[in-house]
Amino acid sequence: HIVNARIRTTYAVKEEYDIGGKRFEIYDVGGQRSERKKWMPLFDKVTAIIFVAALSEYDQKLQEDLRMNRMVEAIGLFKSVVNHD
């Protein structure tokens, strides 16, 4: 299966797959700060999370906050998601 990348999302987009007789739901969520409250409820009953962060953003700043490093923000977001903050 091929998953498209580098498509900007501003809301949760659900993709459904059947792989080997097992059903998977994959949500591509907008990473912008203003969108996070909308998609956090999607994590209520999940059994696994694939968290993807662009390594190429290690030296870039957020569009919303030019003082915040994107990689530092991604690490903080990951911690928030896995700890249900």
C-alpha cells in the first residue's frame, strides 16, 4: 500500500484499509496548533499510533510562532498525545 505524503491537511482525513483480512483506519490530522483540539478526541479508543515528524524541519520555525522550532514542537506534541494531556 502507498500512503501519499506532503499533502497539507487542516482537518482529520480518514482512510480505511483492509490488509490481510484486518480492517485499519488511518487518520491524517492537520498539525497546526489551531486544529489540534478538533482531532484529539480521535485518540480515545486507539490501539496504536504512528507518529510522523519531518526530520527536514529540525532547523525550521512554526508558521504560527516564529520563535518555536518545529522539531521541538513535534516532540512536545508526541509527548502530549501518548500521555493524553
